[in-house]
Amino acid sequence: MPQMTEAYVIETARTQLVLAEGEQLHQLYYGQRLSNPAELAMLDEHALPVMSQLGAGDDAGALRVTHADGNLTTEMQLIGNETVAESDAATVHTFKFKDAYYPFFMELHFRACSDVDVIESWSTYHHDEDSDVLMHAFPAPQLAFGRLGDEQYVTHFPGHELNEMRVEETRLTPGLKVIENNEGAHSSFGSNPSLILSVDRPAHETCGEAIGCALAWTGSWRMEIAKGLGNQITITAGDNPRGSYRLEPGKVLASPKLITTYSDQGKGKVSRNFHRWARAYCLNEGTRLRPVLLNSWEGTYLTFDEKTLTDMMDGVAELGGEMFVLDDGWFANGEFARDHERAGLGDWQVNRQKLPRGIRYLTDYAKRKGIEFGIWVEPEMFNSASQLYADHPEWALMSPNREVRWGRGGTQGILDMGNPEVQEFVFRLMDELLTENPGISYVKWDANHTITQPGSIFQQGGRQSNLYHDYVRGYCGVMKRLTEKHAKVIFKVCASGGGRVDFGSLEYGHEFWTSDNTDAMQRIFIQWGTGHIYPASAMACHVSASPNHQTRRATPIKFRFDVAMMGRMGFELRPVNMTKEELAFSKAAVETYKRIRPVIQQGDLYRLISPYETNYAALMYVSANRRRAILFAYCHTFMKAYAQPWIKLQGLDVDRKYILTEINLEDGWQHAKQVDGRTLTGDTLMNAGIEVGLDGSCRVGSLQGDYDSAVFELIAAE
């Protein structure tokens, strides 16, 4: 290892990433702030490069290219660096490299978000070689630890449609662990592009070192965790192009951003750092409170008329909701009418048989009811039974000389978003829809198919494998244009449920659809996993009918509300089908949620009891000033008679006194009668805790039944 010549410190309020220049740029340290990080340059024998490269004395080769003359190796040399303060809290450090022989250039970028203890990193590449360079792997800068405890554990989040964001933990052993997604236009099926690495012990909520990583990319991706001799650990994350990207001279190629945070207080702090960063630096209007809405899908599916929709608007307005969203089925006419899932995608004209007075009539009706109006679209997709496909078959992604493999309904395909003509078509149709209907204030942007047949008529000259990366860049470019022009419109990202739960799509979206599975019991697990990385304000959680349409499980309405309140609460049902008692409870629950949502949507999350470890679950949100908190407790499956969940709270001020009140009650049942209405110090609530049980009038014990739940509000006493 060569002697380090200079240390570069990239720091946040509580953490530091220390790099140093040798033959390459090496990582010396990532962790709590040090008083004299420059001293680390004298302890360089275990330092690893932040971008390993084939042919630079490192066989790992995170950066792998084939130069225009066929050379497979690179020797990137640091030729300069600069630091730019974007704001009081955000600073960008850029390190510039050039190959020792070729006119091939790389820049490594690190953006330190000081106030939230998060570092964003990404790489960019360009060249002036005689012809194209093949980019086989072009990741973000690596996290490279020369020493990192004796043991390491990786928590990641596999899952698929209806079963997203499951929590899995694995002990890291020598070798290579790979987490990846190959779907092209979906980022989160198979696994989510995120992980938490814990040191010396399995991940704990409140103690121990933990490093969180999330890739801001909404297409195929790959994350590698390599463990070598001497507990050397590297984390490499980036695009997964399923081939090589052909980079033309003079063009710039950027890797996805890797979002990283360090905690010495367990994975709970990792989550809170990610959430604060997302609200401040990523989410569209991250501090805006999200509305309570009714989405029409599970209430009507594709069968409805004007009266069906106006009745639903009447219902959500009566319940105190703030928005109605018209889902699939409102477009296309004649033989391509969207009366079933096999036709109509691509033909975004209003279905005049269903809606003879058009969208404007519905937006005006919503306005008269005092609510806002939203609409569903799937503009990246088409059906073979559509005028769009008849007119522009060349816009479809399909493999030449292969039998077409259609998606949903046996007729759904995907447009080539890497094609500028397609990008302009999608932007224009959405721009016209929003401009002609200014009453639309919310767009649910869905994507129910992915790249199953990679083939692009647009990508010529051996550039077929460019389509994966260019698809994502094209989609993001369209979203950027739309969100800038229609800045007041809320955009929700959806992809067969939670297929686009990632920070790449959320750069342009306000929220995501967490899962097509709306069963409250299943949602406890899905939302528990999702909250490890993504904030509650972005997590759409809807109260649906009972029995649930996916699982046929019957659950109490209070349980369904209490689970939906964990995120951005809404409805997925027809109010006209609810009983008088359900309507009364729902109206009160909506009023309660609107009162407490600032704490839930903008507060800090603390996970207290894991549903993976017991038959209970408990979590809480605490306001930034720690004067308010909301506690949720659930019994998802009862197993042990009269088991008493004893909950120790977190995140409160030790010396401050709090008034604890159970809220969202049904039929007067109380689960903490012994403490309800009492004033207790944060010290008592966090170190002694409270027992959650029933009042004993008819039932004894605790949260003793399947689908029993309780919600508590804590307010600081004056």
C-alpha cells in the first residue's frame, strides 16, 4: 500500500467519511466524527480504493470497461478535486480522474447532507476516444472498509407483488453476497434496492453500529457485499444493464446515486436519518402534508359510470376525506374501450360511454363537494388492442425474430422510453391532460408491466443493451418536465403495487403505492419493512373492505384504520357499502387522523416490538420538538393466552411530562385504562414502559384477539 499524501474529509454533523490519495483514492474511515481525521493517513495499511478497477492491481474491478481499441484495463489517476457548498447544510465534493493513457475520464461525487447525516455518492464518465467505449460496470463510489468488526450482518428487503419489503437478515461470510433486480422498469420486485449492514451483532433497533445504503434508481440494479480476508468489506452498488452500455465519444454517463448513512445507535437511527433526508432532499414537496383520499379501484374496478363516481365522491366528502382518485377504466373508445384489461392502454381519450360529460364534469363535481380530484394513468404501457399500437408498433420494446410475450391480460406491452419520440409522446399526453383539466391535482402513475423482451428499434448500431439504462433516464426525464411544469400536482408512483418503491422515482413523486395487498394483517409486515428505509409521508396505506379482496380475510374496521394510520391514510372501497356504524367510526377516525398526521407524516419513527419476533407489533412517531407522539400497538395473530405486551417507548424527552390518551376508540373499549389520561414523565414511559390491556368489562387480558389494536396520543404537559 503506497503512502497516503493527503486526507479528504467529507463530513456531516455527526459523521465523517475520510478519503486519501495514494495511487488511487482510498477510504480510510466512515463513522462517528473524529477530532483529528488527518491522523488516519498514518494508519493506511488496510485502506481500500473507493473505485476498484480491472488492471490497477485490483482484480475486483468494480469499474470495468472495454476501450475503443479493445483494451480491458483502466488506470485512473486523480487529476483534481473541488468542493462546492450548495447550501448551509449540503456540500458537494468532486474528485476528477483521467486514465493514464486513454482520454477516458471519471468523476466521483459526494454530497454531504450535514443536517441529516446522509452522504449521497455517484460517478460520471465521458471520453474522447476514437469510437464507443463499452461500459460493462459503472457503479457509484464503493464503500470500502479495511476493518469493520469481527462479524457483520446484512438486512435486506426481498418480496414481490402482494408481499413486498419482507425483512431478512443474513450473517455475512467470506465471499460475495449479491442482491439485485433484473426487471428493467421495476426496481423493487425480487428485492428492494436497499440494505442495512450491522457490525459485530445482528441489527438492533437502538444500539450497535449500522450502515444504511439505498440506491436511488428505478430500474434494474445490483448491490454486491464482498467480504475478504481480515474482515475487509466492500459494498458496490449501481445499474444492472444486462449487458454493456455503449458510451459514445463526448456523451456523459452517470451511475445511480448511492444514499448512505451511519449510525452508532442501531438501525432505528439509520431509518430516521433516511426519512429526514428523504423529506428534506429527495421527496417532491417533502414537508407537505399528504391528503386523505379515496381511490376507486377496489370499489369499482373497471365497471362504473358517472353516478358510481359521484356517489363515491359524496361518500368520501361525508367521511371528511380530501380527495377522490379515479383509477383505471376511464379512457379509450369503440373496439378499444377500456372495459377490460386487454384493451385501451395508449389511447388516452375519455371513454364517452362511461363518462359522457368528460373529466371536467367530475373535477367540477369534486370542487362543489369541497374535495380535490385525482386520476390514474399508465402512460409507459400499451395494449396490442389499441390505436396507439396500430399507429406506432415501432415504439414497442420487443425482441426481433421472437414470438411476442405479452403481459397483463395477454395483450399488454411496454413503450421504449429510451426513444425521444416516445418520451415526447408521453410528456405531451400528460401535459395536455393536466392543462385541459386544471381540476386534476393528483396523478397515480402506474406501470404494470416490465421489460420482458429487451428489443428496441430505436437502439441501433449494437446499442440494444443501452435500452435498460436509457429507459430509466427517459422516464425520469419526462417526470422531471411534468413535475416542474405542473408543480402543484401530487404524483404517486405505482408499479403492480410496490414495484417502484425507491428513491430514484421519489425524486419526482410525492408518494408511492406500497402494495396491491390491502389486507391489514399483511400490511403490518409490508409497512414494517418499508419503514426501515422510506418515510411514512410517502407510504400510501388504504382502509379496504372486509373481507379483503386479496386474502378474503375479515378484519375489524378499527384494526384496518389503525394499520392504515401508520402512513398516508386513505380508502380503497365504496362508502355506500359500509354500515351505519362503520360510517360513523370512519368519520371520527378520519378527523382523528387529520389531527395527528403532522406527527406521523413528519415525525421520527421508532420501532418498538417487531411482528417478526412476536405476535404483536408496536411503533411510534415523535415530533421533531418531541412535544407530541403517536403510539400504535397491534395483535396480528394471537398465540399466548393473556399475554401482556409491555411497551417501552422511545424518542421522548427524559424530563418532560406527557399526557397519554388512547384515541380512535371503538365502542368505548380501552386498552390502557390504568394510564389513560395520566401525566407521566418521558423517563417513566421509556424506562419502565406501559402495559397495553383491555379494561376488563367483558374481555380480560391484553391485546388478546386476532386483529386487536390500539392507538395512543402523547402531548407534552405545559
